[in-house]
Amino acid sequence: MKKKLLLGLTVLGAASMLCGFDSAETADSLYQKMTDATADVSGMSMSMGMNLDAAINVSDGTTDSSLGITMNGTFDVNATMDPVATEMTGSIDLSALGQGQHIEMKNYSVTAEDGGLETYSFTKESADDEGSWAYSKDANIDMTSLMDLSKSLTAADLADWGLTFTLAPEAATVNGTECYQLTTVIDSSTLDTVLNKVSELAGEDLTSDANVATAMQYLDGLKLNITYFVDAATYLPVSMTMDMNDSDLTVLNSLIASALASEDGTSAELVLNDFSINATTSYGDVATITVPQEAIDAVAAGDATSLDNVADNLIAEAETGAVEETTEVVAE
């Protein structure tokens, strides 16, 4: 299942590489320019910032309250293509329901000796002096093959996977560089198309999986706006912005309302003021990405948590924690 879903995400990720064109050319010829431009790229570095400004407005019929949620994060990402490996380091400052937290994060994804994918993830919260590592390995995921697949896709292939692009009529300037501005939108319809395509390739209906069905329910109405700024001379993407600010939160709000149904007369609404990511990218040689010895030692000693368990716990906390906190505030 994980490998099949990763195939779909790889196709979505390939969209970030569609770049470099003028209005007289076809999407296929533009995509070929991108392929030529990236063929010799050995490494990539990215600086990324994340911002979340949201609130849960709660009313019990007589009293109204607003529970603010903010998050600001900065990350540095490095990637090498041979072997395929990524390194991400950064931190997040989170404030939710009157409590603040600083979280430091590190993530290393490297090609294992057997060709599979190994991932080491470190998290240290402000109340934790040491932090902890988590680990996963999947010998069935061949990142090199997936990267080769993404490079072989044409613009027509991407359209068949539900990804279409719009070119701004005028050039944009990013840090003094003249760029093409290319936009696309990923929504529940796009994800449905990707799931159907992956199901077709795998010979298995992924939508029948209960976890996938639940995730799609939560994602209904959400819309991810993506803008790529592409160097007009090199056809390489140098900047990217993403936001979910045009999303329809009706489904999420109905789920929140259902969770609070036991509270007579209580209503709640999620308000999303801003949820965005900004990134700038450069290309060239990147130092060999090496997993820290402390991460390797933690795995060898059995001290590293399974990343699958971490993901399950985060989902469970997200589904129950916010509702419990909201109910407590309402009761007060």
C-alpha cells in the first residue's frame, strides 16, 4: 500500500519540475526543456517557511469564544540525486489553545544498501531535554526508479493524472531573476484521479482501504494552490508558494460539529486565516548526506520508535485531542 501511494505522490511531485516555456510552445516541448535542464543536476538546496493562522470559534448559545492556533516553521532541505537522499532540519513554534511549544526536527531519507528506503526522524519538544529518534525501512520502495519515472512523464501524462497548469501572461521577478509564473491546484478531485490511476496500475482498488477513505473524507473541500516561479534562462524552478486559503471547510466543520454533538446547543467553526508555505531553491553540488551516528546507534539499541507508530499516534491525537480541549474550554 505504502509503495503504491508513494507512486501517486511522486507523480504529484513531478509537477514541481514542469517549467520553462514561452507561450508559443506546447506543454510537451516545455516539459522536454525541463527534462534537459534537470538531467545534469546533482543536488538541490531549499529554504522553506511555513505559516498557520487559524481559530476555532465556539458558541454554547450564550457565550462565544475563540481558540487561536498559530504555527511558524523554518526548514532547510538538501537533496542528492545519486544516490537519492534527502536531509531536512528545522523547527516549529506552535501555539494552540493558550499553550506554546517549540519543536526541533530532523529527517534523513537515504537509499539503503539493498536499494530500499530508510528514514530516520528526530523530534525534540520544548519540554524534552533529549528528544527521540524514529525509524522506518521499506525494501520495496526504489527511490531511484520512482525518480526515473517522474522524469519520464510528459505534460500530457500529468494532465491524465489530473494536473493542469496555467501560465501567467507576464514574467515575474524573484530575487532579481526573470521567471515564468506557473500555477496549478490540487484538490479532492485531483487526488481522486491520482488514486484511480494508481489503483489501475496496481490492479487494486485503493479507495476500498478504510484509512484511505477516511483521509479522503477529511480532504474533501480542501484546495492547495501552488505557484512555481521558473528561471526564464535555465528552466529550473527557483521559488514556490503553496497555500490552502481558498479551501471550503464545510466538511471539516461538520466533523467538528458531530464531535461536539453531546454538548447541547454547542456549535463550533474552524476559521483558516492563512496556511501557507514559501520556498526558494538553488541547484548544484550538495555535500554527501550522512545519517548521524546517534540515529544509527538509537536504532541498533532498539531505542528508536517505528515511524508508522508515530504517524498513527499523531492521527489519533489530532482526532481526539483538539475535541477534548475544545470541550473543556466550552465547559469553562
